[in-house]
Amino acid sequence: MNKGLKEKIALLNDEEKYQEIVDIVLATKEEEREFEIISEWGRAENNLGNYEKAIEILISVEDEGKGDSLWNYRMGYAYSGLENYEKAAEYFEKSKNLDPDYAWTYFELGWNLQRIEKNEEALDALKKAVELDSENTFALAEIGDIYEKLDNYEDALEYFKKAEELGRDDYWVITHIGWCLTQLDRDEEALEYYMKAFVGEEDNVWLISQIGVTLGALKRYEEGMEYLRKAEELGRNDGWLNSEIGWQLARMEKHEEAVEYFKKAEELGRNDSWLYNQLGWNLGVLGRYEEELESLYKSKKISEDDIWLESEIGWTLRNMSKPEEAIKYLNKARELGREDAWIHLELGLALGDLGKNEEALVELKKAEEAGDKSIRLYSTIAWNMGQLNKNEEALKYLKIAEELGRNDIWLYSETGWNLDAVGRTEEGEKYLQKAIELGRNDSWIYSEIGYSLSRNEKVEEGIEYYLKAKELGRNDIWLNSEIAWSYDVVGKYEEAVPYLETAEKLGRDDIWLNCEFAICLGRTEKSEEAIARLFKAQELGREDDWLYSEIAYNYGRLDRAEEALIYLDKAEKAGRDDTWLYSEIGWNLGTLERYEEGLKYFEKVIGMGRNDEWIYSQIGWILAKLGRNAEAAENLKKAVELNPYDSWIEYNLGRVLRKCGKYIEAMEHIRKAAEIGGYEGWTDLELAWNYAEIDEKEVAKEYLENVEKYLDINSDAVKEDYNIVKFLINAMPIMFS
């Protein structure tokens, strides 16, 4: 090629006027086209992208070109342009061997070797290119690209940075630097590079998406979502974008929206373990456990032996009230190596749900040893302690939870319940009332406050709370039994009975129920029914002094004193030795007219310290029966001092005073009995008698007439005394001269 043509082609190459080069070559005569000019023609066609034409031209001088490095280079370039990278690499290899000092040959060789995944050979060639030309930014960037593909982000970043330092600040290099920084978790730096690349690329969907992801990684979710939404608006709608939007929404606690985006990602073809885990987790947060489990099982088909997955399935099953199944998965997570506080806490919760509270506490203590010092842990320990009736220990852990900041309905309810259980009912009530103040309004809380009050000597208030619990729908054996017991305590026996009947209908038929029935029936003059209940309690296994005493009490009220005394004797032999027993024996002996024996028991009771109106009135009554009226009057007066409002005592005191001849004093007490009420007719008979004795017969007649208004004067109880008074009124006064 002549010198002038050579210079002209060189100039046109510099000016990238490749078509003009082709035109010049074609303008020359074919016989004048020597090897060098044909080689330049091939080069021009390459630069115009006419790779097949270039090969056709270059092949025409193959014999001469085989030994020429540039010819081989240009053949390699053409094949590379046709994406026949393996063929291209062969020619670049030949070119390199013919001219081992030309950097670009090594670059092209490396570039093509990378395309056929011969990365190690590619790296060798590219590094040789850099060795020959340290400022070859293309080679540096290509090395970075290979390291990036090999997940060697540290080395990749080093080469991309070198290219940047030498002036490569184009989109491709800058975004690759950002990507490497992302993979190295250097998100702040990555964001700077992405934002640098963003200038002029405001509609670049990939870049916008990546900025959104990076902001999310930096927990700047609101900003991240703006970019991800922009990518969505620009038309991106693939599994990756929907997954990322879902992930960031989840971190913003927008779980419903997150679920929708994860489902979109699945519809668009994403079906890997990560997606199903994320979808499942968000469904779990929403309490949609059945759906969560379905998603987690899909993940399990893809990813066996995943600690997180086994743990999450266990957590979900426990929340679905399937603790036995949950434990299997939680133990699988342990087998796979999980041995942290979380796994021990979850196992503790599941075991507690199964009622295996001792085993639960072992796991919970392990959770504490592993570093868990949370409110949840201490609350759970407390709950299990409570279930084991270790209420004092439960209270210690509840106190820790409270000191850590827990002040909700559960804490106050649980603390109140445990305080009640250890008898600190006054404190218990205060905690339970706090739970109500915070909004708890169910049958349990009212039942528990009722219990606190009733055990704190505020039984009437307790009943009100129990009835509120019943209004709210609670109607079980415990509540009905408690209401009945409370009515018993305040002496409202008739009101107690319907609740005992309800408890019985609900299935309670134990010693307590039958004994409680007996108390209430016996105190409402239904002693026959009471005795039947007591014998039922005996059949069920109760055999103690209380039972014998109650049977005796009811026999006594039925005037079956002989039978009463048999059971009082049994009560004494069973160990009862108190004033009630001996008072009751004395009373029954009196009804059998065994007055002397009865009196001895009453005197024994006085010696034991009984000092009330009943005992003195009974002693007075027996002494009167024995004709020891003065002593009788003395005891009845003591009874009146202790209770001036008992008509029976006043009436009987009046009777014995009359028998003592103290008619005026007798009438005072009889009138008092009449004022109190309850002895109509009887008080009239006594007043008539006393007036007759002091010879005020007209007044006596008036009172005697009243007797007929209230009493049957022909009855055995009245007839004798009535006739005596009538005789006294009609008798002539004895005249003395």
C-alpha cells in the first residue's frame, strides 16, 4: 500500500469515517488490492458492524494473514461481533502469540473467554492487558465484572474503583460499583453511587428499583417505597419488584398490603422458599395461621432442614392451639442446631399449653439463661407457676414483669388471681379492679373480684360481682357454687338453694354440694331434706364430727332428740369438744325432759366460757322445769341483759317471776314480750293470770278474753292454764275478820 493511501486510511480511522475507507478500497483496482489494503478493508467492515462481510474479505487473504497478528485480531473481532466467542478467542489467542506486547489483544481475548465462562483464563488475559497498559479502564472494568460474577465482590470493587479513578465514571461502571457495595452490605456508599448514576437516568427502571431496595436496606422505608412505586408506575411488574415492595411494606407494619404484593409475586412465577417464608410470616402477624401454614409447607417442600422454617411452623402451630404438633417442629429446629432463648421460650409456651408446666419451666429457665430477660418470658414463667399452685413464686415473676414495664389487663388479672390464691385478697382485689379500669369486662374478672371480696369479709359486695359475671354469660359449676356459698355466709339460705340446684344440674354431685344443700335446707326448716343430703355426703365418703353435728342439729329441729343425741355422741367421739356440741346435747336432753342431765351440760358450757343470751335462757328454762324458779329467773335476767329484744326470753322470765310471786315485775317482762311480738295470746294469758293474782279481776277478764282471739283454749297446751286463770277470776276473795 502506497504511503499516501496508508496515511489517508489512518486519518479516516482516527475520524471514524469507516465507510469512506470502504469506498476508497472499492475505488482501487482489484489487482492493486494487496494484503495490507484488504486487511484495512476488513477492519473498516468490522467497525461498520458488517462482521460477515469482514470475515469474507479477510478470508480472501487467509494464506498471507495467518502469520499476521492484526489479521488474526480482526478475524477474532468479526467472530466476536457475530457472538461466536469461542472462534473469536481462537483468533485472539493466535494474534497474542504473534504480538505478545499488544494490550488490546489480551483485552479482547479476555472479554471473549468470559463469554464462554472460561473465567480463570479470561482473568489471566485481562490482567496481562493491564500489565501492558495500566490505564486500560476497559480491561480493569472487565476484570471487575468477572470477579462480580464469581461473587468475589471485594476484588470486583477494587478493579471497578481503579477504572473509576482513571476516568471511567459512566453508568455501567458506577452502577457496578454500587452493586458490589450492596453485596458487601455497604449500603450508604452503594446509595451514593446509585444516586450518581441516576443523573440522566431518571426513567431507568432497574436503577430506580435498586435505589428503592437500598433505601429499604437502610431502613428508610418511606423513601424506598417512593422509588419502588415509581418503578411500578414505569411498568415494572415482575416477581422481584413485588417481592421487594412486600418486604418493605412488612417492615412498615403494613402486613395486609405486604401479603397482596407477595401473592402477586407468586402469581408472576416466583415460587422459592424466600417468598413463601415472607408471605407466611406476614400472614402469621395478621393471625391468619391456616393460610400461613399453607405457605410455610410450600416452602418446606423446597427447602428441607431450614432452622428458621421449622421454628416458624412450630410457632404457627402453637398459635393454632396445636402444641403437640408445634413441639415436633420446634424440636426439629433444635436438632438442626437452634439452641437460643427464642426456641426455649417457644417450647416453654407449647409445653405450658399442654399442661406440662414443670417441663415448661425447665425450658423457660433455659431461655433466661440464654439471655432472655423479657416481660414475655417472666410473664410466662409466672403463668406456669400459677398453674402449679406455686403462687408465691408466680407473684415474684409477675413483680419482675411489672417492674420491666408491663401494666396491662393480663398482668393485673394474673397478679390479682395469684394474690387471691395466697389469701392476700385485699391486695388481689386492687389489682383486679385495675384490670377493669383498663377495660376488662368479662365474666372471669367479675368472678375473681367476687372471690376476693367474699374472702375479704365483703361477701355482700362479692355477691354483686358474682351476679354480674352471671349476667355476662358465665353459668358454670364454680360460679353457682360460689354464689350459693356466699349467700350461706350472709345467712340468706333460701336464696342460696337455686344456685345449688343449678350447680347440681350442671353435674356437681360431691360432698361439698350435698353438705351445702344440708346447711341451707336445715336453716330454712327443711330438716328432712337436709338429713337426706347429709346421708348422701356420708355415702360419698364424709365421716367427721361436722357431719354428725349437722345430722344431730336437724334431728333436733324435727323433735327427734333421741336420734339427735346418737349423732352428737358420734361427733364427740370423732373429736368435737366445744360449746356448740355440749349446748346441743343439753338442749336435746331438755326436750326429752332429762332436765338434770341437760343442766349439767349447760353448766359445762358456762365453764367453757359461753356467755350469751341463749345459754342463760336455756338454763333458765330447764331450772323452771325443775321448779327452781328463783334460779331460773336469775339466769333469764342475765339473758335479758345480753339481749333485751328477745320476746321468748322476756316471756319466760315473766312466767318464772309469776311463779315466784313477783307479779308486778313479771308483768313488766310480759308486756315487753308483747311489744316485741310473736307471743300473741300467750302474753294475754300471762297478764290475765298476774292481774288475777293481784285481784284486779276486771283487767284480768279483758286479757283473758283476748286469749280466745289468738289461741285455741281447748288445746292441751292452753286449756289447763286458761282454766286456772278463769278460776282465779271467778273465785270470791277470802274475807278476814
